[in-house]
Amino acid sequence: MRIAYLEDDAEAAATVCAWLREAGYEVEWFNSGAKCARAVSNEPFDACLFDWMVPDLSGTDVLARLQIKLRQSMPPVIFATGRDSEEDVVEVLNVGADDYIVKPLSRPILLARLQAVLRRKGNVAATPQTQEFGRLVIDHGRRQFSLNGNVIVLTERETDLALHFFQNIGRLLTRNHLIQVVWSLTPNIDTRTVDVHVSTLRRKICLTPEFGWRLVSIYGHGYRLERQKDSA
């Protein structure tokens, strides 16, 4: 079993890597969220263990990038972090983590939680490859959007942004979060770039009330995709 481990504290990482290897796991340690996201996107891992607060790209942003890229093949993710409030736990579980462990870590608890998510991996029903929202159809496997049976032509970046919105319907996504998730560490990206891409998506995918959607701008914060209650 191969584990991707994201942790920027080298001393803590050495301890946890030793625990996991002694338990028979193969571990690849990353102290960079961006590097971890790239590796898990391109290589097979059986599970991920993420710290939350990593300087370059947070654990939650790494998770969001992987959800866009991997979808069906997403490995289970456990967060191991010092953030221990009820709100923190709820936030991480709501965005797609499979479990949450508060630091300092206990070796027996970590191994037991890891075994539990790996056991569940084969028993959870697969997320549908295709979502239908009336006239709008999203094929996640092909990363393709269709409206009234016609394929919508999107750039790679527009596709990433659109998929992330549809994976987070009703949730406020800040501009900074979208930059981190969709553009990662690409230099010279600013909030204006996000605004331009959002405007393009509104037009191309028809994310407007007459088509059953609102891609709302929240002043000073970001955007939220809302589905109209009476939309089919």
C-alpha cells in the first residue's frame, strides 16, 4: 500500500514515515503542497495523509485540486493537523476528507484510522461519472460539459474551474482559494484573472437564472454557484 504524506515539519514527518514503514506501508513524503498535488495526480497512491497548514499550498487546496483531476480514482484522504475546533473538523469533512486526526499523533490511532479508510475504499459506491442538470450534462470522466446535447468548448483552465464550482454547489469559494486550486503556483495570476474566467463560464455554460443557475459574486470575497429551486 502506497501512502502520500504531506507535512512541512521534517522532524514530525520522519517519525510518522517510520511508523508507516514499520507497519508495511510504502510512504512518499512531501513538504510542498504543490509537489504533492502533482505527484498524486500522476502516480497511483492508495491513501493520502495531509497536514492542513502547509506554506505553499494548504492541505485543503491540495484536496480540491485532486478532486478536479482524479474524480473516480481519488484515493481516501486523512487530515492530521493541530486545528482541533469543531468548525475545522466539519469544514474538512465537508470538502471531501475521509477522516480527521488531531495532533499530536498517536501511532496506534493513526494506523487504525488508516486501515479503516482503506477497508472502506472498496465498499463505497462509486461517484457517478455523469451528472445531469436538466439541459446541462457534465461528463466527469471526459471532463466535458454539454448543453442541449451540444458539447461546450472550454479551455483546460476553464474546465478545471467549472468542475470545481460544480463539485461545490452552494459553497462560497474565495478568489484566493480558486487561484490556489485552479492555477496553483502559476506566476503572475491575480484576482482579475479569476473574474475574467468566471465571466467566460457564465457565458459559455449559461450559468444564468433563465437557465436555472446563478454564479454569484460575493463582494470582497469570491463566488458561489447556486442552483435555482425551480430548475429542472
